[in-house]
Amino acid sequence: MIIPEKLKQGDEIRIIAPARSLSLLSEENINSAVKNLEAQGFKVSFSKNCKESDIFMSSSIQSRLDDLHEAFSDKNVKAIITVIGGFNSNQLLKYIDYELIKNNPKILCGYSDITAITNAITTKTGLLTYSGLHFSSWAMEKEADYNIESFKKCLTQDNEFIVEASENFFEDEWWMDQENRKPIKNEGFFVINKGKAEGRIIGGNLCTFNLLHGTEFMPDFKDTILFIEDCVEDEDLFVLNFDRDLQSIIHQSGFENVKAIIFGRFETKSQMTKEKLLKIVETKKELKDLPILAGLDFGHTNIMMTFPIGGTCSLEITDDKVELKIIKH
């Protein structure tokens, strides 16, 4: 694996929009995100085409490719962060210059729809990529300490670290009202199956990850730990869709080589309960002997851990210990 250089004070971060456009964000939130990144000691620059917007609140494939390639080519840029998620990042996969990226390795960070690009780049080049804060996430003015600390542990430091559960999480529309946040007490991690494992991290957003099935961009399952979260598009059908999308992964060639599964937090409106998740797992005999941990701080609630796609982690779940450690990142 190729591990990109860690960020340090004064480094330039380029903002690109491989899914939805920067024009989706208010000027107030753009300014807040820049301010908060600069407060961490980073410089912020924007790709040429990131504000282009069509009827899908995105831009042409060529515009998005040009910005991605330019960001990797620019020697002054040390990290690339995506504006926000969306629905069409996988349009780019056939046209990305993977050799250029391999020869100019640097941090690429985003989540949700960006899952397609991060897993594809890691698969095609061996470069670690990162599931974590979008540029839009940096606009959060309050209750962002966990987000920032996790980002820094993964992207500015080399040391192994244990993933801790947040004290609270949020499901509020903070971008509409930064002052009146509504915390929800975090119950902590939820153990489904005990066991120990160490492996290479793949995954991210489930419905996006499944778009890679049958393609050259799908990661090899050998010795992997699968991180999975999903977003709600239909509240009434979410649990059923999640079940069949998870089943689709299990049907993939090589799934028997997965060593553990980590589920992110489900939104309340998903109607996914512990009981339903347990039932889903119980119906799949392939998962019976896998260590499985749920309720981690990644997904589509407003607390966000950063983790490395292609990096290494260990998981230990016993009667006395529940520990997830990020090792290579």
C-alpha cells in the first residue's frame, strides 16, 4: 500500500466537487468551512470547476475529471477534500488517470457517494484514501470536536489509535441553525458477534459501494474488514433495502475472505433498530462466525470519524473488551 504524506501546518488543501457542486452550499457555510480549516493551520484552495452546476446540481464528467487530475498534479496541494456527496461519482471511474494518481500520491478524503472514488483509487493504485469529513462538514461551528480530533489522528499523525465512541451525536440540520444544536446521547458500540480480527479496511457507504460490484474497481476481499454505513432515501423501505444490499455483498466472489464487519450509525428515520439489525445478521449464515461491531461514529449523522480505505485495523470483542484500533493509516 502507498500511504500519503500526513498533513502539517501550512499545507494546502484543494477542494473539489466530484459529485454535487459547491454552489449547493451557502456563502456563509463556505466561509465557515474555510475559516475552520484555516484555524487548523491549513491553506484552502478551490478547483476551477467546483462551482459549476447543471440540472443535477453537479457538472460535466470532463470538468470533474479535470479538477481531480489537476489537484493530484499540483505539487503545492497536499490533500484533496470533496465538497459533499451526491449520486454520480461513479461516472468518473473509467476515465480517471490512475497512473497519474499513483505517481502523485496524496490524501483524498470524503464519504457517502465519494465511496465509489476512494475504493476505486485504492484498488487501482494501492494508494490509501480516506472516508471522512467533506468540505461541507467543516462548516459546523459547534459540537465538531470529535470530528476534528478524528480527522487529525488519521491525517496528521502516524501513531496507531483506538477508536473511541463519541459522547453525543446529532441529527439536526445544523447548516440551517448553528446555534440551537440538539444532542442525542450516544449509547456506545453495539456488539453483535464476538471475536478477534485484523485486516485491511474497505467499504463505506453501502449503496454506493455496491455500484462497484462486477467491475475492475471492486476491492479484493482477501483479509479485509468491511466498514458499512448507509443513508436514508426511503424511510419505509430502508431496512429492506439495507438487508438486500448487504446480501449482495455476501454474494460477491471472495466474500468468505472478509474477517470482520463494522457497521456505522443508522439515522433514527431509517427505522433500523438493534433488533432488526440482529435479525438481518442472523438470517445470513455467512456472518455467523464473523466478529461484528455496530454503532460506530460514521455514516449520515453529524458526528464523523475518519478512517483509511486500504489501511489496517484490528478488532477485539470479548466478554471484557471491545476495541477497534486503526493501525496503518
